[in-house]
Amino acid sequence: MNARTEWTASDIGDLTGKVVIVTGANSGLGFETSRALLTAGAHVVMTMRTAEKAAAAKSALLNDLGEVSLETMLLDLADLESIQHFSEEFHGKHSQLDLLVNNAGIMMTDAQLTIDGFESQLGTNHLGHFALTGRLLDLITATPGARVVSLSSLAHGWGFMEFGNLMFQNGSYTPRAAYGRSKLANLLFTYELQRRFESAGIDATSVAAHPGTAGTGLADHMFNRWYLRPLKALVFLGIQTPKQGARPSLRAATDPSATGGEYFGPSGRKEYRGAPVRVESSPASHSEVDAAKLWTESERLTGVNYESLRTPTQ
Ligand SMILES: NC(=O)c1ccc[n+]([C@@H]2O[C@H](COP(=O)([O-])OP(=O)(O)OC[C@H]3O[C@@H](n4cnc5c(N)ncnc54)[C@H](OP(=O)(O)O)[C@@H]3O)[C@@H](O)[C@H]2O)c1
């Protein structure tokens, strides 16, 4: 790619020999991200919640792509035990991890709790990926040039941290605020992880991406209300395809010029659509105070401690 042309998936270099995990890979952006990484030669471990979804995604990609290095594993990010099992299975099979794409997510769901009692959007989108990354940290730090990509959203701008009420207790829950908080947490985590890699002198980078808007299954639970069904077709007309929406993740994951702490999103108006470029996130996402508090709280809640990335004050 040169400065005058747009970045496209054809700019992804040869990834032969790289081991990649993509969470939430059976649909939407995760599926398309996996497809492009497989096409570039990576060994991609696609995580799903059920064996049926794994079989369907695998056969669809093998039909389309022919011989690729694809593996599926079960992972439920709303269940700390499942995360631990996944990590044990992955460690049993692999001794390197070049790229972790923390992609899975839920959006604006009704109030509910994860198995471990966390508000489900924060629990799945942030705490689940925090625990997963921590459980894989030994492989990440042992793999030269490893990269962690975390998916955020334009909705991070709605988010605010309130450490005394992280889980929106006592009737304070709204689907929108909880989604915004979870996506803000994804960015606070991305930037704090990068700072900790740097201060520990580890050759790994942490970057973030957001897709703008893309027609995936993320809002299906809202469109499934009968009176909103006709709206779905209309909305999908105006937004990007999953393949287009996956481009910022793919650039964040593979562009050799990407440096730790960068954030990629679409180039177009309001970052809704367009070619993937470096974008800015909100001032709140850069709060080092909130990032440190969230880190400590995430370690306490998940019981996953990032021993090798401890700061002097911890
Ligand atoms: N689409 C957009 O416009 C948009 C905009 C901004 C940000 N994003 C972000 O992009 C990411 C991908 O979303 P998408 O648009 O591709 O939506 P999607 O098609 O609904 O995909 C979400 C994926 O996450 C998985 N997932 C949900 N809960 C999980 C859990 N507890 N454990 C493990 N996996 C779980 C889903 O699995 P199941 O099939 O089992 O549910 C699915 O594979 C999300 O982080 C989202 O916040 C999307």
C-alpha cells in the first residue's frame, strides 16, 4: 500500500506460520476477520459457543476457501470456567500466539447477569476478554511481535465509568449505557495493556479497532420484535457489509506499521463507513486513572492476575 491508496484486505501480508485466535468467529465481523486471516495463510483458531455453530462455520469456510489451516474451539466469555477450559485446551495444542482478536460481543441486551454474576455486557465484552487475554499472557509474551486487537465501537463515546456501581445495580441499568461502558472498557484495557507491555519491556502490541456500522447479527435481538422487523432491511441498506466492517480489525491486526495504542476505524463521515484508517477515541478512553482502576477491579472480579505486567504501585 502507498499513501495515495486505500488499505484493503489484499494488503495483508503472508501470515503462514502465525497462530491466531478470533473470538466470536461464527458470524459477522469475526467470521469475515477469520476468513481474511485464513486466506493470508494463518492458522486461525475460531472460537464459538456451541459445537453446532463451530461445525457450520468451519464447513462454510472450508467450502469457500479450500485447504486452509482452521481450527474451532468452544469458548463462552460470559463464563470464567469456560475461559479457563479454553485456555487449558489452547495451551495443550499451541506454544505460540501471534495474534489475539478480542472480537466477540453483545449489544444493548436487556438486564441480565453472566454465570459469574457480572452485568452481561461488561461481563462478556470486557471482563471475559480481560480474563482470556490474561490466561493467554504467557504465550503472548513468549511470541515475539505478538499483537492483541480489541474491538470497540463508536458507542464508547456514550460510556462512563462509575467504579462504585460498575454493574449498574439498584435499578440503574440501561442497555445503552451498559454497552457504552463495555466498549469504553475495551479501549481503557487496550491502552493500559500497551503501557504495561512497554514498561515490562515486552515485544508485544495492544491495539484497538471499531467497524463503524456493519450489518451483522449484533442487533438481531432488537429487530426480532415483530414491529421492528421491516426496519432491519432498511437499516442494512445503508450500512457496511460484515466484510467491509472487518477491515479496521484486519488492518489493526496485520498492518506492520501499526504501533501499540493505536485505534483503527472507517475513514468516512462520522466514521460510519469507509476504508480503515487511524482514528481518535474519546478523552475518557485515555484516562490513565480510570484504566488503572479498571485493571485492578478486573483482576479482582475475574481472579485472573497479570503477574508479569505488574506496575510498581501494585
Ligand atoms: N456490527 C456493528 O455495526 C458493530 C459496531 C460497533 C462495534 N461492533 C463490535 O464488533 C464485535 C463483533 O460484533 P458483530 O457485529 O460481528 O456481531 P455478531 O454477528 O452478533 O457477532 C458477535 C459474536 O460474538 C459472539 N458472542 C456473543 N456472546 C458471547 C459469549 N458470551 N461468549 C463468546 N462469544 C460470544 C457471538 O456468538 P453467538 O453466535 O453464539 O451469539 C458472535 O459470534 C462486537 O464486539 C461488537 O461490539 C460491531
